[in-house]
Amino acid sequence: MSLIYQWCEDRVLPHMRVGGKGRRGKILIEEADLDGVLASFKVGKKEPEPLPAPAPPVSYRHVKLS
């Protein structure tokens, strides 16, 4: 079975079936639907994760020990 038929069977790809099931029928797919499904599988450049917020400044105090 081809990938397109599998996507239709799994309802990943919206389609219309005309003329009956099996070999005598025809599957119609809108170009926009096919483009949308293909775009959802596109792997692109991974965005870098944002750096964590800097820690607040620490203040020190001089203490004289006797």
C-alpha cells in the first residue's frame, strides 16, 4: 500500500472518495490539504533554547572577628 493511501486510511490526509470503494473508486485530495500535511512533517532548524535568567546580585558585608 502506498503512503498516500495509508495517510487516507489513517485519516491523516483529508480526502474525498468518489465512485465507490476499492479499485473502481477514486480518491480526490485538495492541493491545500496535501500541502498542509506535508508542511506539518517538515523538519526545520531547531531554535536555540533561551538562556536562563541571571541570578540576582549577591551583596557581601565585611565582618570583623575579634
